[in-house]
Amino acid sequence: MLSDTPGLHHVTGIVGDPEAHAAFYGGTLGLRLLRRTVNYEDRLQYHLYFGDATGSPGSVFTVFPDQNAEPGRTGKPGYEAVAVAVPPDSLGYWRDRLADRGVEFAPIGPDARFGDRGLTLADPSGTRVELVETESGGSDPWTEGPVPAAHAIRGLRGVTALPADPYGTASVLETLGFEYEAEAGDRVRYRAPGDRATAVDLLDRDASYLREGPGTLHHAAVRVADRETLLEWHGLFRDRGYDVSRVKDRHFFHSLYVRGPGGLLVELATEAPTPDGPPGPGLADPEATGHATELYLPPRFETDRELIESQLPAFDGPGETGGHGGARETEE
């Protein structure tokens, strides 16, 4: 019998310049650069993984940098925002940090979001990121970066989605093990039963159609135990007539993609690593003592390393900067 997913595994966005976004996520937000690898569907583009100290599933945010692409547009069926967990009473620190780096932000008040307190901001491409105070994070923060441990991000909190059909998307979430929790206005919250990265909010509102590109979120992935479980999910979704991919070897994990009636792209990704993948408790490079700035390639790409490296843009890794635009300090 299939078991419920405990929550999100990772979230992936499309961004522009890799250097600017490494500086933002690794420098300003203080996440660890876990992997510098390539998009396995387009090996001449980067795929950057950020997360907690070990890259534990449920902490990871990844980006596909494409500095030549036209800007994207958030819309249906897609994701509006990714939320990360920060400790209670840390918003004052984050307001000061963001203002010092010229990052605009606005408050998320408890009356507007089921009691949530947080800040909403955007990365250099316009991807919406939310810092939400969360009692338990379930992951080990990256403490070798610029953000003190007392205020460091504790992994993912959840995502906000704009499905074409909220009821159809709700049925997919319920199949995966999410349960209806609350509703206010045009926002409905579903919650997975795990200890971290458990919230998915569905927005039932008018919106433009999604145009993929820098500034948009590509997909959200949920956690499943292993490849055998993944194959069971594949059979279930296929039997229900959903658009489901084959099981893919992502080298750090196995996964599949499914689109249900709501049109959202959802990935199912294993917590167990692939047999031929690198060792380690999470997605972090076990050979790296700090940020993983060396280009990682799976063995099947190694014969083309020289070509791949010659075509990728220059990239030195996260810096201590990463601000963009003017700052705006606000009251909660």
C-alpha cells in the first residue's frame, strides 16, 4: 500500500544570471550551494542546488539559470511563491539584512495568511520568495555562511500555487496524502503529515496564463521513500489517466513528473539516493567543506566535460552581496 508523502522534497525555479542568483541565495539568504551541476535535459545550462547544511530533502531550492531567456510571467497553471522557514522572532534581523542589501520586502501579516508572520521579497529575476516564521524546521541550517545560526533558514516551508482547476489540483494533493487545513478568501491550505516543508496553498483567483522563463517557478517536488515506491505511484497515476513521465535517474535521486487536472507540474522524488549516485545523507557534496563550486557531472556526461565547461558562463560561486533594487523597510 502506498504511504502518504511527508512533504516537499525540493522546489525549482527558472532564473537569469547564475552569478547574481548564487550571490542572492548563497550570500543574501545564506543558503549553502550544495551542487553546481547541469540541467540533465540541457547539459549546456547550469542547475544549481541550494539548501541546508546537508541538503536534506525538504530543504532544497534549485534553479535553472538562463541569462538569455525572455522574462517569464507568473500565472496559471503554475506556482506564485516559494516559502522558506525562519526561526520565530527573527524577522527583525531579516528586515535589517535585506534593507542593508537593497532588497525590497513587504510584510506578511498574521491576519492575511492563517496566522503566518513573514516577509515577501523577490530574487534578481523577480521570483517571489517568502520568509515565514516557523516553530519547527526539521533541518540543520547552514552555519558556515553569512547568516548567524539563530536566524538562519531552516529549510522549505511550502509553496503557493495558481492552478487552472483548484478542485482538480486538490484531488492530486489528497491522493498524495495532503489534507485540507484551512480556507480564507481565495486561498486554501493543504498540509502534508511530515515535520517539515508541509504547506501547499492553492489560490482560486483570476490570473494570466503562465509564461515560463526567469522569475517563475518550474515545479514543486514531494518526497517519497525509494524507487520501488516511485514505480507504484507511476502505476497509480497512469491508471487514473494523468499525464505522467517515466521514472528518471537524477543521479542524486529518482523521480517522475505528473500533471493532474489542475495543470500543475508536480515531481515525486526519492529520499533514498540512486545506487550509482554520490554518497552522503542528503544532496550536499560530501567532498566539499564549504560551498560546492566545482562542476559536478554524472558519469555519462564526463566524456563531454571539456565541451560542457567551455559553453557554460563563468561562475565563481556565492559572494557576500546579492542585493538588487532599492530597499523598503516596512512595519509588520
